[in-house]
Amino acid sequence: MKATSTVQVETDRVVVTQWRFAPGDETGHHLHAYDYVVVPLTTGTVRVQDASGEREMEMQAGVSYARPAGVEHNLVNANEYEFRFVEIELR
């Protein structure tokens, strides 16, 4: 199943989106056109699928990270509970 995304703020400089994943939900393969920051709202594990293969990544609620434009991947909720984060794209 596809994760649910809700755009909370969109301006000419930033897009803020909340992502909600039921167990096993995924974003679908996508390319980030902009630099972005992720703020996990839930502590848990996501499975990252990209050109280098598949790996699990631990996220901790409130511990943010940033990535540059050009990241291409699919994220899957590897938990047995809903997983959520906020993504902030910098245009």
C-alpha cells in the first residue's frame, strides 16, 4: 500500500509534508528534486530501497536529518505500527 502524504505548507521557498505509513506501506520509488530535511514524529525503522540495494535505517522521534537534492529511493515502514515523519523540502 501507498503511504499517505499531506502537504501542510507550500510556498515558493518550502514544502512541508507529513507522511503516515501503516505497517508495510511505502512511498513508492521517487527522486528528490530539492534539498530536504526529515523530522521523525515516531521512533522506528524504515527500509530504504535504492540503487545500492536495500538497508534498514533507524529513526528516532525528534532527531532530524538532511539530504541533498538528487536522492532517489523508496521508503517502506518496517514496523508493526504506524510510522510518521515530516519532510521539509527547500526550493
